[in-house]
Amino acid sequence: MADITLSSAVRKNLNSLQSTAELLSDVQNKLATGKKVNSALDNPSNFFTASGLTSRANDLSTLLDDMGQSVQTLKAADEGIASITTLAESAKAIANQALQTQSQYERKQFAAQYNELLTQIEDISKDSSYKGKNLLAGTGNDLTTIFNEDSTSKLNISAVDYTDTALSTGLNLSDLAEGEGSSTSLQLQGGKTTINLTDGTSTLKTNSTLSDSNAISTTTTLSFVNDTATAPAALSGASDITAGATVQDLVDGLNAIAGVRAEFDNNTGDLTVYSDEDFHITDGSVTATLGSFNFDASALTATTQLLSETGSFSVGDTLTLTDGNGYELGSLEIEADTTVADLESFADDFQGVSADFDTSSGKLSITSETDLSLTSDNTDFASANFVADTDGITLSAVSDSGFATDSDINRVVDKLNTALSSLRTQASSFGTNLSIVENRQDFTKSLIGTLEEGAGKLTLADTNEEGANLLALQTRQSLASTSLSFAAQADQNVLRLF
């Protein structure tokens, strides 16, 4: 192209047009990228300064994401503590309910409910994780939140362990013993024997002397002996009765023997004796009538048999069922028609207690989930071998519940108060940490915006200005093209002269 010669006017217009095209290309590039500095060639100082600001903003954006995850982890822990606190308050309410009753059975049920709440506390603690991090699960779950690029600004949050409520470093709340019951039995046996006391023509009265009887001489001394022994021995608590004693003295002597009850009918002269054991009255000089006065007892074998026909029960007796705390479950008054079935039903009618009568052995088996006592205001109740029972039928549970006594419950309440205080303190700590992280999160967002804005001011193009430049350059280009055309036409006009 060096051989082509352009006129001065054409070349000048052509150079102007080329310059305009270059400027137009630069403006179009700025508008296309939105940046006035696209490379170090455009403006080295602005380019590298903006790159540094942008890099820091990107680094902080990554940290900002981590802060957001820390916030969620703290929120999960805070929600877990809120739920755990509610359960701990419920456990305290249950303990206070247990204090309102003396029933060992009810307290045993409360202990079971208490243990279930502790299990739920442990479950919630295990479920309070976020993306594998659980601030309520102890070791290995501490949370570190980094706030700047070189990790010199950070927050360390220590995890607590509520996944095992018994840990002394956690809630220090142990499961309560729920207690294990036991069983015992009451042998129901007895017999009834009646003899008519007469002088041969008329019946004796309570104030009649025994020697008035045609069966006893004035020298007779009566003794009460055990009929089951190989060598019959005098019964414990029984005194010999002389012939000079009255019928009432004989009745009193019989009633003094544990497990024996005597009743005398003043109208008929009938002496009726109820006994839980075999015995008889003996004396060498006693005639066959009274000397053969044997009292035979046997096990009750039918639920329809009357309790009052044994030595342990009499009409008007009151049986009372109490637990180990002295809490009265109920009472049963013995009436003339009270049967074995009534006693079985009475003992079987209470929660945590069951009773079953064995018709083959005559034993009333009682099973209870707590300590239990069946007592009577009749001293003959539950006597055995003519020896009185001083405390009735007692049943000791294999183990008591953790709420068995008031002191047991108060100790649990004290521990719950401490645990609740610890939970509130920990919730406050997590809340403070959450506020710190959220505050740093907001600050980092603002700082990122500042950095990006600064980088933009160094590199971003003013689209309004560049748009105006584009229009101006397009006009200049159009004018330059026209001018170039005019210059070329002028050269052609000169050539026409030849």
C-alpha cells in the first residue's frame, strides 16, 4: 500500500476516522464490561488496588457464610436448651406432686414419669445438632467462629454435655430407682367347737362355778395343751383353771390364748371356741364330756367360708392396709357374713396390690409393688402356734422408689433447682455468643459492601458518561466519513481538468 499516494486532506480525514474508531471501540468495551479498568494495561494502580479489595471481599464472603452456619448451630442449641428447660420444669412439677401424696404406689408412678422426662432430655440433647455440630453433646463439639482472614479474630464456644443427664459436669440428674415389689402370704385356717355346759338338769351361767358342771369335780384343774405336739405342753399365755373358777373365768382363760376366741351363750349354756390351731383341755380327773373337748383347726378351702369362724377374725374387727409410709390404702370391717372372698377382693382392690386365694392350701397370697402392712385391731390376727403377731402381715419390697420418702424427693428438687439454674446460665451464654456472631455477621456484610464499593469506584465505568461518549464518537465518525468523502471528491474534480 506504500505505492498509493493520498492527498493531505484525505489522509488527515482518514487518520481522524481511525482515531475515532479506536475511541469508539474503547467506549463500547467499557459499556460491554461495565468497567473502565479491565486490565493492568488500562490503569495499573487502580487495577491492582481494586483486585486487592475484591479478593478481601471474597475472603470475607466465605467467612460470612461460616458465620451464618455458626448462627444456625447456636440457634439449634438454644432451641434445644429451651425444650430441655421445659422438661426440667416438668420434672420439678412431678417431684412436687409426689410430695403432695404419701402413697408409695403413687410416688413410684411419679418416679417412672420423672425417669421418662430425663430420657427425653437426653434425646433432645442428641437431636440438637446442625450439620454435624452439636453444642449440647460435649466433647468434640466445641464451635470456633472466625471473623477475619488471618484467623486472629475469632470466637470459641465450648459445648456442654446434656446427652447423659447423670454427668456431674452437665445436669447432674440421675435416674431414680422405680422400686421392685415383693409378695407374702397369710394362712387362713381355723376351727369351731361348741360344748354345752350343764349341771345335768339346767345350763350353767357366766357366774356359775365350773364345779357345778356334771363334768368337773371340785378337785379338777383344767390345763390347755397343744394338741399337735408329741409331748403336749401347756399353751403360751394360758393359765390353769380350777374347778372353783367361774364359767367366765374359763372364757377369759381361753381368750387369753393367742389365736383362740371363746364365746359363752348365757341363755343356752353353749361355750363356742374358735381356734387357729389344734389344742385341747386336759385333766386326769375330768370326765369324758369335757376331757374330750378337742379343738381342731384346718385350712380354709372355700372362698365362701366365713372369716369369723376362725380365731384371727371376729365380728367388729377392722383390717387396715397401709404402705411403708403409713399411708392408708383402705380398711375392711369384719361382719358376720364377711367371707374369704371379701378379704381377697379387699386386698386386690388397690393399685399396685394384687391378692389371690389358693383353695388347696388356704393361703391368701398378696403381691405389692411397695412396702405393705395388713393389720387388725384384733390381737389374735395372724397369730401362729399360739403366739401373737405384733405387726400383722408385712411385706417389704425388694427396693423402694427414689421418691419413697419426703427427704428423697427434696433432694431431687434441690438437684433440679441447680440444673435449672445451670440451664438458664448456659442459655444466657449461648444467647450472648449468638448476639456476638450476628453482630460480626452484620459488620462483615457492611465491610464487604464497603470493599466492593471501593473496588467499583476504581474500576467501574460511568455508563451514562460512556453512553454520551458513544453518541459523540458515533457523530464524529459520521462527520469524519462525510469529510473523507468530500476530500476524495475534491481530488476527483482536479483530475477532470485533464
